Amino acid sequence: MSKDSLNRDETRPPQIIYALYLAGIVTANITLLIGVIIAYVYRKEATPWLQPHYRYLIRTFWIGTLYACIAFVLSIFIVGTLLWPLLAVWLGVRCVLGWVDVRKGHPPARPASWLW
């Protein structure tokens, strides 16, 4: 999809959601919850090439929640405290890659991935 044919109104919601997810790293994940709600609202009316982005965003939230629960439980054994920074890096990389794909007009490379 060429840059000229991208509709800014279509690509704005996923970009905002990616930004909310990134802000979640410093806002104690409050903006992640807002972002996933927006993703659920917009995913049905999205154009076909943007639907994988919404799937990717929703999966990012739920996979991140699972990883955070595991890190929380492992924090009892001190190992989990090492996982929190890795979880932040995972979220950051995932969001930046998705954001770049939206800006290029491409669906995410691997929307079903548990990593990136």
C-alpha cells in the first residue's frame, strides 16, 4: 500500500493505541487498559489491512498480562524482579515494530507471535 493511498483517519486509532501502550510503561499500565478498550471498539470497522494490527494490539495486551502475572508470581522467588525490565522491553519493541508497520501501510509481520 503506497503512502499516498493511506487514509490518516484510518491509521490514527492504531497509532494512538500503540502510543498508549508505550505510555503504559511509565503510567503503571493504566493507558494499556484504555488502549485495549479502544482496540476492541475499532477492530470491527477497520479496513482489512488494519484488522491484523488490532488483533496484534489485543494480543499484546493479553500476552503482556499473562507475562506480568508470571513475573509477579516469580517475584516471590526474586527471579521475577529481573523479568519486569524484560517485560517493558518486550512491550516497547512490540509497539515500535507495530507502529512502524502502520506508518508504512503494512500489516504487522507476525500478528500471532508471542514475542515480536
